[in-house]
Amino acid sequence: MEITVPVAWAEIAARIGTTPETLSRRLGAFADPGKER
């Protein structure tokens, strides 16, 4: 699945109080729950 968001990745992370790296890891884990991280 692909979702297009018209806001910069860093802006999304800042709005929810995290870093872009953490946001990426969390969403990656959600997309592939069976993969070890």
C-alpha cells in the first residue's frame, strides 16, 4: 500500500513529538510486523 502525504516527513515527526528516524522505524514495523528490527 502506498500513501501520499503532502507534508514533509520531518514535519510529521515534529508534530507528533518524535524524530524522522523513529517515525520511519515505527511505520516500517507496522508495515512488516514479522520482520525483526
